Amino acid sequence: MDAFFYSSPRLLHDEHKAYVFLFGISNHNWGILVLYFAMIF
């Protein structure tokens, strides 16, 4: 239970990064900005 609890934030964070990255690819105007934030976070 504890292991799942501590691993959840990382999994959600990785999924968020993947979603933002794909969103940036589908929207060329925001591509550079999204990649910039993706490298930070």
C-alpha cells in the first residue's frame, strides 16, 4: 500500500509530461513553449 502511494505521484507526473509533449507536437504554435516547460519539469 505504501509503495503504491509513493509511486503514484511519479507516475502521474510522467503521464502529465507525456500529455504536454504530445499536445505541443499537435499544436506547432505552442511547440517551442511546451518543449521549454517539458525540459524544466
